[in-house]
Amino acid sequence: MNQKITAAITAVGGYVPEDKLTNADLEKIVDTNDEWIRTRTGIEERRILKTPGLATSDMVVPAVRELLNKRGIDAKEIDCLIVATVTPDMFFPSTANLACHKLGATNAWGFDLLAACSGFLFALTTGASLIESGRYKKVIVAGADKMSSIIDYSDRNTCVLFGDGAGAVLLEPNHDGYGILDSILRTDGSGGQYLNMKAGGSLKPASIETVTNKEHFAYQEGQSVFKFAVKGMADVSAELLERNHLTGDDIAWLVPHQANKRIIDATASRMGLSADKVMLNIQRYGNTTAATIPLCLWEWRKQLNKGDKIVLAAFGGGFTWGATLVRWEY
Ligand code: UT7
């Protein structure tokens, strides 16, 4: 028996709202077309949480419930819930806090983690460290975003890209070398100018002026982000393989953040992976920010086999980026 504790993923849950926003729908709202969106991004439709009064925590809750059911455990057994999100229900209390209450996770503590599109990877390493320390036995890591709440549906540069959704994984201690094996995580705040939400924080509190100037919406200089994303995501993924003495042949799946199919293709090619080893659902959900990677795990869970080595990779606002090596446990 391997004495070192690793954090194994022992269950996965996911949730996407029912309402769809298709490229054809967007053609009626802004000056865009299906062909442009599909060829430039790979997106065909996204899911939108339309019901008034529902927020990010309301997507976290069904994703976590599914995971608890599958594992056959009660919410009271959860030690900690980490929610990666850029669209918390409110600034405070945290979405994790509200979700724990709705779930009946009365023995848990929790917090939100903000690292934009890399949020799930940052949260996964954080959650894994709690397990590896030996102090906690059941940590849930969720990635969830209601992007529709911060999108300007008159701005064709951003409104075609994003959707809503949530995914979650359960981490438990393992002594046989399964689970989160290695991570390379990076930040570079000099990229903050290219992808951000300008107002609503302490730098520029909400005012009539910030609302008029549409500064509470996501802002992105697509081309600049694209250039950094292609390089950043491919570089860390290749470095992760190299330092673990692995090649593309050893990897069963690449689980990439779903921002743009062209960025995903570049990363796969750099790792020497064929398209059939790449999880891709951007066509159906668009960019759900922190939710893209757990949603892929959720959709592909039946095709994952015990012992599979998979690489999760992301790039996003911050800039933040990273890659994580996982040995699948179940
Ligand atoms: O997940 C977080 C990290 N984010 C990313 O990784 C996103 C990275 N960026 C991208 O994926 C791409 O840059 C976009 C998909 C956002 C844009 O693709 P692009 O190939 O970089 O296009 P562009 O911004 O250079 O725009 C090309 C043209 C422009 O027209 P002109 O100036 O050439 O006449 C845009 O005005 O396409 C125009 N355009 C559109 N046309 C139709 C921009 N948005 C649209 C649109 N429909 N929705």
C-alpha cells in the first residue's frame, strides 16, 4: 500500500439549465451569423438560466445532489465545499455558504474561489491539498457560472461566447496512487486589462455612471486573450507531460477549458493527442467559465476507466492558466 494520501475523484455531478440560446437566436439580437460563430469558436448553442430568482448556487445544488446520490452519501458528510465562480449569487455571503445551506450540508465549511476560467483547476488543487493533509475526508469542488448575468446581449464580441452551467466532483483520500497527481498553475495580473469586469468592485463601486457605461458586464479583447491562451494552455500542458515523463500516448483524455475550439486544437496538437482523445462540448454549452471542465468530466464519466491518465487544462481571465494530471479512480 502506498502511504502517501492522494485526492481521488470518486463521483461527478453536473447541471445545465434547460433553456437553449442558439446561434440562430443570436442572429436576431446582434449583427452576427451562425457561420462566423461556428468557424471562429466552435459554438452552436448555450444553456441559459432564465428563471427569475435563480442564481449560481441553484446550479451548484443539483450538481452536488447528483454526486451525493451516486456516491450514496448524505450532505451532512461533506467536510468542505469550494465553489469556483466569477458570478457568485452575491459578493457575500459566498455561494458555497448559500449552497451548503440549501443542500443541508450542516457540518461543512466552504468558500468561493475566483480564478475565472481556470477557477476549477485552482479549486481542485486547493481541495486536493485539504485531502492530502489528512485533515479532511470529503471535499467537494464545484465550478459554476451564470455567465448570462454579466453578459451584454448587445455586444457581439462577448454575447456569442458564454453560457450557464455547473459541475462538481467529490474528492476522497486514496492510498493507491489515484487522483490528482500533479498541477502547474500560473497567474499573470498584467493580463487583467484584456478580460475583466470593470465596475462593481472596490476600484470602481457601482454608480449610475458605471451602469450607463455598461461596466458591470464582462469585457474582453478577444484577439489578445486568444494569443496568450493558445500559448499558455499548450505550454503548461506540455510541461506537465514532460515533468511526469509522459507522452501523448500515455494520456487517455485531454479535458480542456471550452473557450474556443481553435485553442483546444492547438493544445491537443502540442501534446501529440488525436482529436478522439479530446473532450469537446463547446458546441452545446459555449464557454461556461469555471464549469467547462467539470461539465466535460460529467458528460464523459461513463467513458472514463479506472487508471486512465487524463490532463485537465485551462486558460482565463487574470490571466490565469494551468494544467492538472489526474489518474482516474473509478
Ligand atoms: O475563456 C476565457 C478566455 N477567453 C478566451 O480564451 C477567448 C479567446 N479569444 C477568442 O476565442 C477569439 O478571439 C474570439 C472568438 C473572441 C474572436 O475571434 P477572432 O478570430 O479573434 O476575431 P476578432 O476579434 O479578431 O474579430 C474578427 C472580425 C472583426 O471584424 P473586422 O474588424 O475584421 O471587420 C470583428 O468585428 O470579426 C468581427 N466579429 C464578429 N463578426 C460576427 C466579432 N465578433 C463577431 C460576431 N459575429 N459575433
